[in-house]
Amino acid sequence: MQIIEVQLETLGRLTRQSLTYHREQSEAKDFDLAEIVESALKLHAGKILRHDVRVERRFRSPALV
């Protein structure tokens, strides 16, 4: 249950970030790409481990765009 809760929290955060990105805004807003990538990796951590995939991170946070 704890793993599911963590994944749901991550999915919720990704959803909020995606919706914020797609909403029409009157002014530009910064997004941290490193944070989005980390969230995606957390969301898929189980699958990554099951398939014995090695992920090498080579980015600096924040990576604002």
C-alpha cells in the first residue's frame, strides 16, 4: 500500500504539472524539467527495476525552462 500511495502522489504531482503547463496563462511560468523527470522515474521505478534497467542521471536541478 505504501508503494501505491507514493506512486499515486507522484502521479498526482505529474498531472498537476502537466495541467498547469497546458493551461493558457497570461504570463510565462518557469518549470523545473529535472523535477518532472524525477517524478516520472519514481512513477516507473517498479517497472525499471523489474526489467533490470539502469538509469544514469546527468542533470542539475533546477533545470528551469
